[in-house]
Amino acid sequence: MLEQTPRARSVSELVDATFSLYRRNASAYIMVTAMAVVPGLVVQLLFLRPSMEPSMGNAMGAFLGGLISLVTYGLMTGVVTKVGSDVYLGGEADVAAAVRHVMPRLGSLIAAGIMKGIYFFLYALLLFFPVFIAFAKYFAPEAAVVLEGKTAGQALERSAQLSDGLRWHILRTLVLGYGIYFLLAMAIGAIGIFGNSEVVMLFVQTVFTVIAYPIVGLLSMMLYYDARIRKEGFDMEHLARALGDASASPAR
């Protein structure tokens, strides 16, 4: 069961809290992810040709599916982050309200995702280990966009600032969380391979993404709050705000 009191957590506690947060409103996260993933899948299937040979149709489908996914995944990540944050801080999961909150920030979310990918590529040019530095440094620009209203550039700077002095802790958490995710993905992917069909493989991968991908966004959101608690005393700030709201409420 999720302990909702914001506090600094160890690596294993952060991953456990992420899965607990997911289980609490799994249907809401699955619905949001499905709405983001299915449009790209439909486009790919429309252009798919039943052949193992590369084709213009398959390439066009992958390109258009990628463009659509760029938008839908940005929206999905933002909504998952917002819903998870609301529940973690003691509120309720309201997908409609989260969508309304995220829509004005969608451009910044997409730009932040593109910029993060570029940074990862540039770090990769410096060989293997610098990629892990970027992985830890830019762990939560999406959370900064959604929860603080930052622009894409500001969000990347904010993520780097929060990671300063905590990168080993952040990296270990991400490696554990993503490690679990990729092990599950490999196991599910084997089913698609045995199906010996590109359509079956796409379908299996999509089902897995719909069910499991929200965990990635929730883990980044949990790390974002963990870093703010450790560096900025967010737990005390949140407690003071909650006590202030309670004292301001009229007696019943």
C-alpha cells in the first residue's frame, strides 16, 4: 500500500512506491496510455505490408506513426505525471482535469522530449558512460514542465539542478526501474516473435506498452519529488501548505 506522506526514499522504496501508485489507479493510466498509443499503431497497420523485406509502405507507416506518437506520448507522459502527482500528494485521480492542465503545456513537453533526445545523442558521441550522466541529469524535465510550468529549456535546466549531488541515487533508481521494465518487455516480446507475424508483434508490443509504460512516467515523477525533498525541503513545504489549508477550512 502506498504511503502518501512525501518523504525521502531509498532506491528500492522509490521503485516500490511507484508500483504501488500505479496499482492504485491502474485503469486510469491504462486508459490514458491506450489513447496515446493506438493512433500510431493504426497508422502503422494501414501502411504495413505482409513481407519481411523493407518497403516504402512500412517506412512511411513508421514515419507517420512516429510523428503522431511524438504528440500523443508527450500528452500521455504529461497526464500520467499530473495524475500521479495529484494522488501522491493526497488528491484524487482526475484524468479530465489532468488533460486540461497539460494541454497548454503540450508544446513544451514535446520540445523537452526532443531536446532530451538530442542531449542523449550528444552524450553518446562521447562514448558509453557519459550517456548515463545524461540519463541521470535529465531525469525529470517532463515533471518540471507539468508541475512547475517551465518551458522546455527551463525544464532541462531545472532537472539538471535537481540532479546535482544526487545523480548516483537517481541513476541507481532509474536502472532498477527500467531494468524491471525491459525484462518484462523482453519476455512479452518473445511472445510476438513466436507468433511469427509482424502484425502479432506490433499488437503484443502495443498491449505491453499500454499496460506498463505509465510506470516510466510515474518513476520520474517520484524521483522529481524525492530530489525536491532532499534539496529543497518539499516535504515540510507540503505539510505546511496542508496544515494551512486545513486551518482555513470552515468548521462543520
